[in-house]
Amino acid sequence: MRDKKSILIVDDDELLTGYLQTYLGEEGHVVSCCHNGIDALELLKVRSFDIIVTDYHMPRMTGAEFTEQVRNRMVDSLIVGYSGHGMKNDFVKAGADFFLLKPFELSELLSLIKHRDE
């Protein structure tokens, strides 16, 4: 890894976000978490991120709806959507760069993050 990335994880599953935050933090990244798209959009008003990772099914706003709003504002951010229900087309239409089907290996996510360096 050339340098640490700022990463935002958006998922209502607090156990999963905590796990991803710990794992990616141990890899040298700076990781923030929000548990719904509305809170994440508020955070994005004051901070930008190199990489945004979001689940599809969340309260108040789907990950695809969140991705669509983010893509319009943060054209340079890498956006990775994920779901256990195969919502790839929704994420692609919304502007996500990559999609992961849950359950995914942490190495898959790390590989996408490293892709940002290329």
C-alpha cells in the first residue's frame, strides 16, 4: 500500500462496521462509520473520503440511493456497494465502482481498496 486511505463504511449492522473498521484500521487506513445513509450524507458535507463502502439494505435510505447522491458530489471517491441479496445492478446504475456479494472475504475488499492506488 502506497499510503493510507480515508474510508467511510455505511451499514446499519454495527457489529460488521466495527469489524471492518478494526480490520481496515490494522491495515493502516483511517476508517469512519455511519449506520445509515442520511448520517453519512451529513458527514460528507464536512469531510471527503478516498473510498466509500456501503451496504444496500439500511433504514431511511438504500445503499443505492445513497450511492447516487454521493456519486454526484464525490466523483473521485471509489464507491464499493455490497449486499447479500444481489443488488449489483442497482449499485451499478447508481454509480458504484464495484460490488461485493455478502458474505465476502475481507481480502476481496482490501484488494479493491488497493486498486485505488493503481
